[in-house]
Amino acid sequence: MGYRAREESGLSMPDGSETQVRDRLARQRTELANERTLLAYIRTALGFVIVGVPAVWLMEQPLVRVLGWLSLAAGAGFLAVGIRRFLSTKAGLAQEPK
């Protein structure tokens, strides 16, 4: 990114606080990435639950039921890990100076 690109991007501030703007934008990108990661964990957990529910309640074979319960447990685990990671990252961002 050259001198001209900075002028054209509109990130340059009159008082020379370009780094503050860049830091604020980086923080916003990190917060959005954290939210996208949580949504990916939720989507994965729902996938495991969607597979596990019919296996437990609709199938007659014992092995399929066991696999269904394992799928439900994996879904709950993914959801718990995703929420834990989201909250820890959010807390870490809150501790950093703005």
C-alpha cells in the first residue's frame, strides 16, 4: 500500500491518527471473525444433532442408537467448546485498550 493508496482510501485523518483508525478496523474485523467462528461451531453442532436425533428415536438397531447418542454428545460438545471460545476471545478483546 503506497502513499497514494492511503490518500484514496480515506483512512488518513487530519491529525495524523491513521494508526488509530487502522487499529479500530482491525479490532472490528477480529470481533466479526469471532462471531463467524461461533456460528460455524453452532452449525457443526446442529449437524451432529440433526443426525443423532433420528438415529436415537427412529432406528431399532442398538448400534445405530449408540452412534446416535454419540452424535448428540458430540453436538453438545461442539456447542460448549464454541461458546467457551467465543466468550474467552470476547473477554480478551475487552481487556485490550481501545
